Amino acid sequence: RLVLERKGFKLIRSSKHETWLLEENKRQVAIVQVSHQYNKDIPKPLFYEMLRQAKLTEAEFKKLLEK
């Protein structure tokens, strides 16, 4: 969630899953569905799917996380 906020995503819905939206020039660029894992680690396949949806590489993710 922190990385998505730092990338410019905005939380638009939170229920069973959170939906995050990235807009540029009032146009939708990306939507990411984040699964609530209730303080558990996110499984690798799900993590990589969320990275793909956010259009982030693993290196970009780590860089944003370190800020």
C-alpha cells in the first residue's frame, strides 16, 4: 500500500479487496487489486500479479519501498 501511494495511486474502494487507481492527465493509467492477507505474507504469484497490474518492476518496487 505504501509503495502504491508513493507511486501516485489513490485508494478508490476497500472491501474484500482494495482497489487502487493511478490517473495521469485525468486518464486512467492502471488499476491494482490488493488482497487483504491479514498480516500474512503475500504469496509470490499474487505479489508478481500486483506488480504487473501496477506496471512496476521488482527493482522499482524496492526503490519506492526504501524512500
